[in-house]
Amino acid sequence: MLIENGKRVHAAINIYAEDETYDEIIEQARILDELGVDGIIMSDGGVIDAVRAAAPHTDVHISTQANTVSYHAANFWYKNGAKRVILGREMNKEQIKTLIQNKPEDLEVEIFCHGAICFAYSGRCFLSEFLAGRNGNLGDCAQSCRWAYNVYVEETNNPGELMPVETDEKGTYIFSSKDMCLIKEIPEIIDMGVNSVKIEGRLKTEYYLASVVNAYRNAIDDYYNDPEHYDYTKYLKELEKTKTRGLTTFYFNDRKNKDIQDYGGHQYNNDYEFGGKIIEDQGDKILIEIRNKLTVGDQMELIVPGKIEPVVFQIEKLWNDETGEEISTVNPGKAEQKVILNKPKTEFDWEKDWILRRKK
């Protein structure tokens, strides 16, 4: 459906594959090739070789898990069929510029611009598999690095006597990183010749993705249209309405940056939550599928694709979607719980799957 709607679709076969998995990988690649996806993201050389043969019409994208951090590596992947390389998040802007200046002209470059930073080297971590039986390389990471840990030391002459390591009140979330945010750096990213930016969205809601993607899409378009008046603060304001950890530029500006860990394990920006998504525009009313409790009087915001300013309104009336009875509140007590609410006047129709957020 996305392909039919003119959207680009990239699929991931990002596994480091054992021999017994190749028959399934090749079959998946053939299906994706027939469907017409634009690119397949991979990191294993054997998988890339097999997929190139099975999906000859589909572009090869090299995953960040291949740890491409030099133009020498980028050129190697280009010689082996790559259309795009997704660089390791550990690179700073000077290293990215050097790579772009020394790569083949038609090799595309993609970098991460927002989201969780993996504790391991560009996502190659087995902590989740070890602790939770969930393999991050198979797309099932439990984000074990965000958990709270108690750390102990044991003196070798006194086995079994564990002494807690408590340097201060922030000493337990020792693996937890802040979230990357390069919204201020968008002009520099565009000017250096990066082709695409990547937003990390693992274990995130539709609301989070709608908010973050819309903010970056607007930022990029606005810079292209009026570079002299780029103001990152209005996009940052939107990003700060999503629940995140602390924000950092990671190594983009400085490989010696130490402000990347969130030892307190806090979550920030709790003033808004996912309200629901639109099912149908009914003129002066809208039918939505709710995600949290809604009550008459709540302040709502509609995230409009292509616009940075949301539509702000208040719930004046709610109606039961089955009986039409007017109600004062609704709870998400069952799957796909729906409700009808009043819609403010706008110059455009509200489209299916647009996202509403609720101010707490």
C-alpha cells in the first residue's frame, strides 16, 4: 500500500546469518523484490551477496550495524553493490565530511539524527539476548541498557561478601544513554551533502514517530526554502512534547563529548501523551481510536503532516461511537476503543490516521 501511495519503502534483513537461515532469507528477498521495495538494509556480507542475486531490482543499503566509519569501508561496499551506506553513529561531522568528499559520487550517505543511542558499537549488542532472551540483531531488543542495576564488588579473600558500589544517587543507571537530537545541526547536515537522515524508533509509539518525523520533515523543508531564517527552536519545541531521556548531540560536534549518559534513568517531557488517531472525519465531528483517557475539557493537539504548528482545541463534547449518547469521559478499556468528539473549524479535512495528543 505504501508503494502504491508513492512512499519509499526500505525493508531490513539485518541479521548476522547462520547457514541454516539462508533459504528463508533468499525467499524473503525474492518476495520483497517482487513487491517493489526501494531498498533492503543489510550488514552481513554473505546476506548481501545472496540478496543481490535473489533481488536484482532492489537497491542494497548498508546498515549502521556494518559499522561503516571510513570512506575506505564505504568504497568497499560500493564495489560490492551498495547504493547507500548508513554510517556508524560514532562518527563526528569532520569524519562524515571526509567520507563524503572521498566516496563515489552516486553512493548515498545516511546518518542518524534522532533517537536512542545504543550502548554498544552501532547496535551490535548482546546484553538484551543475554538477560532477556531477546536478540537486538533480530529487531527484538529489550533495551536492557536502560534498566536500573545494582553494582557490587567482591574482595577475593572474602568470597561471597558483596559490597554495593554507591558513588552517588545517580550510580545505578550506568549503561543508560541520553537520546540523540541533531535538530539544531540540520543546516550543517544538509550542506555537507548527507542524502538522508534516520530517526531511531524502536519500541516507540505512532504518536512519538508522528511527532518526531513531522518536526524533522518541516525543519528540512524550511531550511531548503529559506536557509537564512532557519530557527531550530520551533522544531525543538515540538520534539520536547515527546517523552524522551535527556538530549545530546552525541559525537556529531565533538568526539570527546562526555554529556551522553543519563545516570539518573529519568524520562522527560511528560506534559503530553498519545490521545488517539483519526478513524474518520465526520464534518464537525471526528471519530478517533483512543490511546489514553479522554475527558470533556481536555486540551488536544492535532499533528498536521507538513505543518510545524499543531491545531490546538478543547474537547467540548464526547459521544459514544456506537449509541451516539453524549458522555463526559472515555477510557481505553478494550482494543480499538473509539469515541466521537467535536472538531474545530479548519481550512482542511482531517485525514485518517492523523495523530492527536492530549495535554496532561
